[in-house]
Amino acid sequence: MKILTIIICLLSFDRLMAQPASQDAVDLQHATLEERFSIMKSKSQKYGDYKVIKETVLDGVWRIAKDSMRTQKATFKERESKIASLQSELQNAQVALQQKEASMAELIDASTHITVLGINFDKKTFATIFFTLLVGFALAIAVLSGKLKSMYATIKEKIDLVNATTFEFEEYKHKALDKQTKLSRELQNERNKLMEMKRG
């Protein structure tokens, strides 16, 4: 009896589902999986706690489920590809940023430092050292110049003293020579006088 009831229900369900099949087929083709499931559930016949569903409807739901899964897989792959592409772009951007930061650091270092005799100096430190050395050299030159002037004045005094002494010595020599010549003449004169006195 139960079997007969099931068969009757199935046949009546077939008739009910067969009448609007063409319109439902068109609607179901464009329905989403959730819509297809709702339509299938609402149009199926009840048998106690069970629902009687046509195999074609189940096949359609399965096809839509497979299509949805294929679409989701394709979307997932496309998104994975986009993510990989974005990650690659991000890595390239990070590398470019690191290179720019390194270049900026080099430029900043070059603008604030100077290399002299193979030693790297901060420009402010180098300027301080340079001006300190410059002032030191200027002071040393001033001190040396003062000492040279003092030495030159001392040497000039000594040269003047030597010249004066030489001049006095030359004068003394000249006077002494004149005196000697005069004394020689006087002596000769006296000798001559003595000689004349002896003769005469």
C-alpha cells in the first residue's frame, strides 16, 4: 500500500513539474545556486517528512553547483594571481624604496661630510679644524715675523756697530800711518842734521 502511494505521488509530481517545465528551465538556467535550491525545495512534493525531487532538477542543481564552484575557483585563481602580482609590485616598490633611501643617505652623508687625505670629516668639524689651524698659522707667522724683525733690527745694529768700528779702525790706521810717516821724516831729518853736524 505504501509503495502504491509513493508511485501515485511520484506520478502526480511528474505531471505538476512537467506543465511549467519550459518556463522553469529558462528561469533555472539563470538562477544562482541558492535560488535554484529554494525553487527546488518549494516545487518539490512532500511525502511525509520527505521531499520528492526530480532527477533532472537534481542534475540541474548539481550542474549549477559545479559551475558555481568552477567560477569560484576561477575567481580564486584570478585573485591569487592578482595578489601575487601585487606582492611582486610591493617587493619591487620596497626594493626601489630601499635603494632610494640608501641613495638619500649617501647624498645626505656627502652633503654633510668631506674626505681629506682619506679621512672622512663632518663639514662643521672640518671647518672648525681648518679655521683653528688657519688662525694658528696666522699667529705663528705673526710671531715669526716679529722675531724676524727683532733679529733684523739686532743684526742691523751689529752691522752698523761693525761698520762704525771698521771705519774708526781704518781712520786710526790712516792716522797711525800718517804719524809713522811723519815720525820717519822727522827721524830722517834729525839723522841728516846729525850727519851734517859731524861733517861740519
